[in-house]
Amino acid sequence: MDWSRGPTVGRGSSAAVSAAFSKFSGEVFAVKSTEFSSSDSLQQEQSILSVLTHPRIVTYIGHNTTMENHKLLYNLLIEFLPGGTLIDEIRRQNVSLKEPLMGYYTRHILEGLDHIHSIGIAHCDIKGQNILVGEKGAKIADFGCAKWVHSPDKIKTIAGTPMFMSPETARGEEQSFPADIWALGCTIIEIATGKSPWSGISDDPACILYRIAFSDESPTIPDFLSGKAKDFLFKCLSRDPKERWTSKELLKHPFVNQESNFHEERNKEINFCSPTSIIDLNLWNSVEEVSEVPSPCSKSETCSPVGRNRIRQLTSYSGEPNWTDEENWMTVRVG
């Protein structure tokens, strides 16, 4: 597939995420890229995503390699969700999410977790930044730390974000399905308060991990939450992984089964369009280019008529695109 790379829309610890579009169909999608020489994690993510098909998991499109700016890049092609992450959603709401909307998104995360747990995969890095939001709700993304729990590989690998790690994971004992449930509880606190689940204790990851691993504490559950929400969090944040509820059990909890019209009301408020109208949501104008993303093409290079028309539609721009602007597209040709 021939495609054109657009501006950077985000970055992780080892890869940059760019917007892109197909030169044949005009479809907009996301491309997660890093140099091939350091792409082990991204290739692992590809191997996991390629076997997952579920409405609550970001859709895998494909993968390839390209030579850009004299660098060989490994590219993972995935669905683009126009709402950004749950953290972006918190910013749109100014402070935190209303509780019915929290339950609405939590159910979507649980549905995705239940699917991957049922086939033996643990995500290992659930947090607000790794949950994407679209017109039909939330989807789990970023499977760079994910693993097959019952893999014959005897080497224990611990990965993820310290603030969201479970006690048994922080101790280096185990990182399995219950660790995802603990991280889900931390994520709910994050979206309820707009702060990290262990906010204010330390900026040192080692200190945070030690406290999570060896104290008798759990993240503080906000007092302003309802009894249903608090009970749900207690079920997630038991320090003993055997006492945590499973994703299947939590899907029956009343916190995630509240009747709400937040889906329709929220979509009206944000005015979601198709994923090809992401520029209209001003998601691209506030990000910076990073080293993994090549420079845009020059005026002498050619882009297809489909590409030119798509750009005009996206930007409501009446003239020719300014190909010298650093936030414009560059042509990527792949076989």
C-alpha cells in the first residue's frame, strides 16, 4: 500500500506516532514508527495486535519498513481514533469525568481486557494515556508491553508504568491478568481526579515502586465517588491478586451497568465526524515533530490527486497545500 505520512500526533517511550493516509482510498490511519535497529518492542506489539480483533481494541491494519531521511524505519499501521486519549478527554472536561461517563469508559476497557485475558494475553500497561477515544467509545491501545501469560519463555519480564503497577509486579513476582485489573483501578482514580493514582508521594520511580511493593497501602479512593464506584475500586485494588475480581466478574458490577445517555450527549458536544476529519478537532496543531518522523516533501515532489483532494477536505483549504510547512504531509512509497 502506498501511503503518505503526516504530522506527529504523539510519541511513546520508543516510537513516534504520525497521522497518515492511503494514496488509493484516502483513508486516514495512524503509523507508529521507530528505527528498525531498535524496533523489538514495536515488532512485539505487532505480533500481539495482529491476532486481536475486537471492537474495544484498536484495529491493526498492517506493518512495513520504509527508508526515510537515510534511516530504515519499522512502521506499525493502526486505526486512528479522533478523540485522542482518555487523558485528552479529561482535559476537555477541564478537571475530571462525570461518574456515569467514567463507568461508560470503564466498561469498554473491561470488555477489551476480558477479550485479551480470555485468549491468554496480559496488557501490562493499562493507563489513561493508553486508552483511545472515538465516536463509539473507548479502545485499548499500545500493546508494547503486552505478553502471552502462559508463554514457555521462562524469563520473567516486568514492564509498564510504575504508578500503575500492582504490588506483585513491583516486587518482580508476577505480571498477569490481576495486574491489569489493579492498573484499571489506578486508571479510574486517574480519570476521576485528573491526577496520577499515587499523586504527591514522590517523583522517583524507585521510591514509588518500593512503596507499592512493600507497604500495606493502596491508592487513595476519592471520597466524592459514589458507593458503587468505591466498591468497584475495592474489587480492583486488593493488594492480594487472588482477591481481585476478574474482568468477567467486574463486567457484572453495577458501576459499569448504569443507564446513561452520555454516549449521545458527548458526541453532540464534541461533534465527532469520521476519523478523516481529525484536523478539524485541532489535534495536530499543538504537537511537535520528533526525530523519528521525516521532513515533509518539497514542492517538486508529487502526491496523488486522491491525496490532494483528501487534504483539502480535511482542512477546508481552498488553495494548494503549502508543502514547505513543517506540519504538512510527506510522501512515503512502499511496495
